[in-house]
Amino acid sequence: MAVTAAQDSLVTSDTGRATSQALIRTTAPTGPARTDEATAQGQAQAARRPTNLLDLPDEVLEQILLWSTNFWKTPTAGRIDYLLVNKRIWRIGFAVRMSRLCIERKPDVHLRQLSANQQQSAVVRALRVEVSGELLPLMTVAVANLPLLSEVFLSLDVVDDVEGDHQRRAAALCLKTLTQRSSLTEIGLFSFEGLRSEDFSDLPNFPPSLHRLDLPLSDDLTELFLRRCASLQTLSVSYWSSVGTANVWDAAANLHVTFRHWYEFMADLVESQLQQSLLLTNSQRSPLRSLSLHIDPNYHDTSDRTARSAQDMAATIITYAASSAISGLEVIQASGASWPTLGDDVSLPNVKILQLVVDGMGDTHEAEGWPSLARFLSHFPSLIRLVIDITAYESVMYTTSIPHKPISMKKLAACLEPQRLAAEQPLLAQLLVFLRSTSVLQLYIRRTWLRGHELRATRATRDDDFSFERWDVTKLQM
């Protein structure tokens, strides 16, 4: 909603209206019942006055700005003219706009500004920056001047590896400074492969507030960080063409594991870790509650043997996790691959939420993956919510039956009538028929890169049939 008046003028206008209405209410009647009529008209006029943006409290304005701005995709030095409305909007908007900074260009300039500008540094809560090794000392100074910093994502420039004693010491000092931030809740470190664990021998423990860690790192660094994060709740690790000795399977309640460029030889190393984890030795003590698993076959090795190895490894990991109290599972796989094949005796009764994601585009027709999907779903007897990212299920999202453009709920219901759906969307109809005999109450079909673009089929109990709730929630006409 456009702002057409300054705050001060609004206050004056509201005050004048309130004063005139008060005079009408308190003045004695001098004739027929015109006062009551005037009062009613004045109240009706006040009730019809549209709510102005500035009528909202600060907390609501702050949430509106937070929701409407994608901070990670907004350049740090971008235009902020939209905040120059009045002092109130500037005060609220500046704090919101500067709370999450993504520094993509000229990091030296912006880091120096963070160190020198107290007004800006006082409101920064999240920082994402890519720097070269020579700028690490400047990064350290900037971090030390951010009292509210809770999230930091630091990436070293890949063309400038951390080499030499000076830059390694600078990296160690930067991370040591992060351990002193008591407000820190999340750290992401990228392209730190040039560092070794001996560079951080005197690194203290991270504060208890640190709950999330993202480490696409070398193996000994992963193990070192895990020892220094006592309160870790969520861990994301990525392995690139190798697997080390760091056992991540017992490290956190929420675990995201990605194997990039999978090779067949990696299977024995991963299974050795699993056999030493609590998932096998003492599943009741395993902290694992949610698992996201992504095994990406090496694009240099397109042999069927490598693809089968990746699929078998996914099945092995899920089988080990079946004995734990895991309640949420996400499986990400390459387009065209079959879903993991589990043993007939494998059951995951604790899993209530299952998310299946297909990464990338493939030539395999979507119907060919239906048997493996149905077989995989049969291992989840207590499943409540099924989420499918349909990169490989194009016809469900793009079809003449279900238009891509915004449509009304009435038109949507017509598109999804059982007979029409069975004729025009056989895959979706087949999936719904299968799910009617299961415990699933919620089916979400979505695209992860299109926010709000999803199709929902829900039911209250197992005895009910599915009803479709919404489509393209960002544009749907209600």
C-alpha cells in the first residue's frame, strides 16, 4: 500500500477528526435529531477511512519488510530510496535492511564500513561474505564489531587458496573471534580446504548458543569443529569425492549429508562409520531425529555400476536409521534414478514426514519411476505428510488440465474432478489411489525453487477422501 502522507500530517489529521467528533458528541442538541444523524455519519466516515500503512504498529511494519525482502539476493550497496518516506519508516526499515547483509562485491570496502559505522554494525544479525585470504584480518575486525551477530556464512575465494603461515593464522584468528560471540547461533564455512587442524590447536569451544553448523570442509577440520560444538542441533556436511574418518552420524539431531561426486570406493568407508555409530551400537541413545540424504553420482563416471552404488548406499543409510527414533526423512536423488530399494523386513514406523526431491532434469519418463516410488513408500507405515518435489513429474504441474496461470478455486476444483483427473493426470490419480490405503493425510507437490507454488491434497482421517486445497498460493484468486 502506497504511503501518501507523512507521519506528522497523519497525526494532525486524526487529531482534528477526533476533536470534531468529540464536539459533536458533547454539544447539546439545538433542534430535531440532527445531532444523532451527524454523529452516525461522522462515525461511519471514520470507519470507512482506509487503514494507512503508518497506522500499523512497529512490529507489524517490521514483519512486512522482513517478508517482502530477499536479503540474500539483494546487493549490499543497492538502492534504499524506498525507506526515505519519513523518520519512522527509515528507523524501522534501516534496521531491517541492514540486519542481514550479503556482501558479494568489493568486500574490502563494505567490511571497513562495518568496522567504522556503529549505526550499521549495531543492527547486523546475519552476514554472508566471500573474501580472499588477504582480507581475513579485515573480516576479523568487522566480526568483532557486530554485537548482535547470530549467523555468519564465510567463504574463501576459490581462486585464492589459503596458503602460507600468515593467512592460516589469520583464518584461525577469525574463527577464534567467532567463538567469542555469545549471540552466535549458526556458522557456515566454505572453501576452507587449504586449512589443517593444527592451525586451530588453540581454538576454544564455541558458545552454547551455536546450534547450526554447515561444514563442506576437509575431514580433520570437521572432526575438530564437532568437538568444539557441545550444543549442536543441526549439522550440514558435504563430502567432495572422498570420505574421511569424522563420524557425523551421532553429531546432531538434524543431519544433512551430501555426497558430491560419488565414487564406488566411498561405500566401504561410509558403512564403516555407520557400524561404529550409535545407530548400530545403541540406537536408543542415537540423537538423530531428522535426516536429509543426498548422494550425487560423479558426473565424470556415468556407468550404471556407480549409479547402483549410490542407490545402494542410500538404502544402507536409511536401513541403519530405521532402528532410531528418526521422525523426518528427506531423500534427494538424481533425475531418472530409482528410489532406494529397502529390504522386505525394513520398516520406519517413527517417520511421520517424508520429503522426496529429484535433483536435475533427466530423460527418463516420469511413469517409469512409479513402481520404485510405490515400493519405497510401503516402508513407512505411520507416514502423515508426504512432500514431493516434482522436477521429474512435469505433467502434474504443467498441463492443460491444471493451468500454470492464476485460477480461481472454483476452476481448480473442476480441473481436479476424479474422472477428469484420472483421464488427464493418470500418474497423480494413481498416486492418490495408492495413498488412500496408507496412513498419509497430507500430500504436498511442489517445486523447491518456486516459493508458494504447490498443490496440496489433504484429508482429516484415513476414512476420508483427499481434497485439494490450493495451487500457486502466491497468485491464487480467492
